[in-house]
Amino acid sequence: MAKEIAVTDMSVDQAREALARLSALLGQANRDYHGADAPNISDAEYDRLKRRNVAIEAQFPELKRDDSPTEQVGAAPTEGFGKIAHKVAMLSLGNAFENQDVADFDERIRKYLGIGREPLSFTAEPKIDGLSLSIRYENGEMVYAATRGDGSTGEDVTANARTISDIPQSITNAPGVLEVRGEVYMSHADFEALNARISKENEKLEAVGKKPKTVFANPRNAAAGSLRQLDAKVTQERPLRFFAYAWGELSEPLAETQMGAISQLQSFGFVINDLTKVCDSPEALISHYKMIEERRATLGYDIDGVVYKVNDLALQERLGFRSTTPRWAIAHKFPAELAWTELEAIDIQVGRTGALSPVARLAPVTVGGVVVSNATLHNEDYIAGRDSKGATIRDGKDIREGDWVQVYRAGDVIPKVADVDLKKRPDEAVPYAFPEKCPVCESAAVREEGDAVRYCTGGLICAAQAVEKLKHFVARKALDIEGLGAKQIEMFYEDVALPIKTPADIFTLAERDASNLMTKLAKRKGWQDKSVRNLFAAIEGKREIAFARLLFGLGIRHVGETAAKDLALHFLTWDALAGAAEKARPAALAWRSADLAEDHERTAAQAEGRRAKVKESRDAAMAAYAVTAESQTAWDDLTGIDGIGAAVGLALTDAFANERERGEIDRLVDMLTVVSPDAPTQDSPVAGKTVVFTGSLEKMTRAEAKARAETLGAKVSGSVSKKTDLLVAGPGAGSKAKKAADLGIETIDEDGWLALIEGL
């Protein structure tokens, strides 16, 4: 078998070919065990291929295919089954891989709920490696059963589910509507017996010249293939089992806790996992995890980790969901495989934002069934043996070319360096000197105060940044121009007759093509009249673009999807944002200068003189940059948007102040119709108002309060200014309350806020 190319070594063409091949392989594998009941690859190989697909898409997001396996939660419904829309989506879980991830999970929940060190319990249960199933009962009778499918719509496998002995046909004393969710699996003993039976049948088939059946590769594929049989009689012959652990739609609550609800499912006749346990701390969760891990080989069925869930269902409801995962649950996966190998070289890659990212070039080594020849080294501090706060990691051992290093695959996907064997360090190995110039354009590579990453200052003159910015601009979550992917961007960037060097060039492509009679695009290899017409039509279709998509597509540092949406909702029009960035520029420069000066003075000055020196440095900075009241107000407005802050403000003002970059932005915007987001609702007493929350809120957390205010059409700011309409002050409110009083801004307490929005 040909050696696989490491993802970080791939060219764009190699990545595209690999994704096409993986899509075909995984698609065929799904069809084999979903439809034909004849899986052709092992469970480990299936998972490996899928993880490789994820890694390539992460490295080349613009190449993600419409039929990408990563877009499937489980498997898409097949033609042989009817489709059932889930009343409550069947989402996936976030992952934890280290003990610290478990502690962070606990801390995130406490912070979101605002419960400090109050008691908080969780359930811990084995993560079954099978096939998710949702079973709906109405008035105690089974109505239908559906697979997870894509999370929103699954396959109707009702007839097959009725053949599984662990699933009751009817239940008593149940809610009028009850959707029970769990995992269909096959035990190791039953799996071996099934394959033995198939092998025996194959002997008879071969004796009469018939094609033998394929034995199953592993219990998970056997369970999946068995449940998806079009003939329920075949499923009935298969030894499928079912663990119940969750629920979907309910007409009434099952209990007040996760454990209570699971016990209630057991009382209805469902089998629950007897290793499920309530734990009252991260330490208890990890202890139970270790116990399950030790017993893993003797359980008699496949698991790949332990799932933790907040036990209190009322807290689960408050925590809610992210876009694809619940906040109140996480899967603690079993550890990745480790391996030692030689670090042959450290290379520097330059990304879209100019970030210099170090990559370890390794002597190829197999880790978790995959040959690894590259691994991330994060940043220069990580190489030097420090974390982002300056504390030592790896006992302070730095990483050098020629070292023997321990490699692991984080999440079984991204290779990372975990440790260094100093006993094998060559005598000639020297500490790695991180470059201070960009390896692509040789512009200065700077690292700002508080930043972990060094950035190239070349901007558009840096080919690495320019090409990557263009790829980002046309990517799915930005302008999403069909037919203009990474390969085409690279081609046009190097093209002499029809170059695309900036985003604006995309929208002049058709016009320039029309005037290039000898070098028209349709005459090029790989292009035909139809594909050219389709491309030009796709580009024209993007001349009207949403404000947030355009802003995100520009690839300005720190301005991700969420920040772009927040800025669009706040300013509503492109001209308003551009004008604010212009006005705020002097104040931004002063802030940057004063902020650094302040940090310096706080370190060097004596405590009694600190305040005076800080004020002096700020006054000097404001004078040096001629900061007017208008500029300061614009800066406060920009950085006062909740979730934005100074980092985004500086990045925006930098981009709009860069003469060449601003010229290209203006040129682009002149060619487009920028669609403003919908104006806030006017049906609430806080619609259109700017609200600031300060102090301790006792009946809801700050995150909950912000989300609620925004759903009512309010703008939530992180600072008080003349534009603030309302301050909600809890106990401990300090300088913000004083400033609001000085400005004559209406101030209410938490009870006043709840009374104001009551019933909305």
C-alpha cells in the first residue's frame, strides 16, 4: 500500500484528490454496512479514514465537499427507508481528552450558571460504540423508531426496532408522549457467534458455487448493518441489544435529575447501563473514568470513552445548547496512542492572518494506526518549554532539531509533540531560534505584548497571506462563490492575463475576460463555455452580500463569524462601521501606546506613585495622537460592544487605516450591495436601547442576561458611555454605576430588570 502523505505536507491538488477519494471510500463503506449488510473495512480503519478527512478539511477548509462525510451526523437516510424528522435534534457531544479538560468543563458550567463553588453533581456513563436510536411512544404504544441520521432527520427503522428484545413494544404509566433514546449495539460474544454462523453458511454457499456473504468487521458495523436491513426478518435473526440513556420530546418530565430520569426509563422496562454513576466533583468523574477504563476489556461490548452530564435537569435547561453540542454534557474519550520518533526539522508556515506557525518534521512513525510525519509545535513559547503565561511545561525542556520526541494524536486527529527524551539529545543540538522575519516575504515578524504568536507585517505584499486571504474570502462561510475554490484562486493569483490579486479583482473577472480576446478563460485547459458561464453567474450572484459575511470574508485578524455578526448588528450599515473605524483611529493608537506604557509603569513604579504615572502616560499618549472627544467616543462605542473589546477594535482600525488595504476594501464595497441585518425588534420596552450589566446578578448569570436582552432587541455593551440607555446594577457595582450616575443614565437593579421584561 502506498504511504499516505501527511496532511501538513499536502499541496492543494493532493488535498482535493484525497478528499474525493475519502468521500468515495467512506460513502462506499456506509453503503456496504448500512444497506448491503456487508462492511468491507474494519471499525478502526473506518474511523481512521473519517479522522483523516476531518484533518484535511481543517487544513484546507475551502476544499470541503458538498458530500463531505464530516457533515453527516451518523449517516444520511438511505433511499430504502422512509424519513422521520426528529422533534428534538439528536446532537453530538463535545470531547475531553485530558483530566484538565474535565476540570475545565466543570469550571465553564459553574461560570455560566454563576454558582461558584456550590455543590454540583454529574452522571458518568460508558460511551457505547454502537448506533444511536430514538423510539417514540404515544399513550404507551411504540409509534416509530428512527436512527440519528443527520441529527435532524433519521431513517424509519420501526419494524426492525420491534425485533430487539431490549426495546418494549408498549409501556405502562408512561407520559403521553415519550421519546426514548439510546444505543443499539452487539455484544462481543454475539458478534463472534454471528460471524461463526455466517462462515458456516458460506461453506454451504461455496459448495454450490454461490457468492459467500461477507463476515462483519466489528460489532459496531454489525449492529449498524443489522438495524438497517430492509427486511425486518433479517434483523430479527441478529442479536441486537439496546441501552437507554436519554430522551427527546416529552409531554411531561420524567424526573428532576438525569439519574432519576434514567431510573424511570428502567422502570418502563428499558435496559440502562449499570456502570452509570452520580459523581459530585471532577475528581470523582475522573476516578470513575479510570475504573471503567480498567474494566473496558472485560465489559463484553465496545466503548470508546465515558460521558459526563450535569445531573440537575433544571440546570441542563438553563445551560442549553451551542450550535451542535449541549453545554451540559461532554464525552471523555480514551487516550490516544503515543509513539517516539526523531524530530528532523522545524519549519515555519505563514497563515492567512500572517501568523507564523512552527511545524515539526518527523521521521515517519505509526501513531494510532496512522503514519505521522508532521506535528504542530503551537508557537515559540511551546518550543522553549513555556506555556502562554510563562510557566514551565515538560519540566522546562525545550524542543530542538535532532531531538527524540513523544508524539500523540490529540482527539486521534491532530499530531502533537508531548515530551522530549534528553538522554537521546545530540551533542550538536542547539536551541531553536524563532525567526524575526517572515520566511515568505522577509517582512518583519513581530510579536505584540500579550500575544503568543508572531505575525508577519507584510500584509498584501506577502504572497502567503494574499493567497490565503483570497481563499478565505471565497470560502463557504464567507462569500461562498461556487466554482471558485482554492485551486482556482491559486491559478488566478499566478495568472498573467487574468490575475486575481485582491477580492475586488474577482468582480472584474468577467469584464476583463471579455476584453482578452486571445486569452479568454474558456480557451484554457480545464475550462469550457458552460463552466465559465457558471462561474461568472456565481460571482454576479454574490454582488448582493450580507454585511456580516462580507466583514468576515475580509479576513481581518480577530474578526471571526461571531464578531462580524456583533459588529453588523451594532452598526447596521457598512458606512457606519467604516466611519467609526476612521474616527476611532487616533484613540486606538493612544490606547495601544498608553496600554503598553501602563503595563511598564505598573511593573516599575512604586505602588504610591502608580496611579499618577499611569495617568501621565495616558495623557501623553492622547496628546501625541491628537485624540479628540469625537475620536474617544467612537473608540468607546466600538470597543464597548459586548464581546468585541480592544483587540478587535485595534485590528479593525489598523485595517481601515492601512492605505493600501483600505483602498482595496473601498474598491470592493463599491462593486457590491451590502445588505444590512434586520433591525432589532420594536416590540419590547428595551428594543433598540443600549444596556449595560454590572455587579453580581443573583437570579441569572451575565451570559443569560445578555442573551435575553439581545432576543428582546437590545444592544448589550460592556462599558458605560453617553450612548448607554440603561444600567442594570447588581450588588458590588462600582465604577460603572458611578459613571452612569454622573452621566444621568437610568439605573435599575436586577428585580427592576426582570419586572421590565416580565411576560416578554
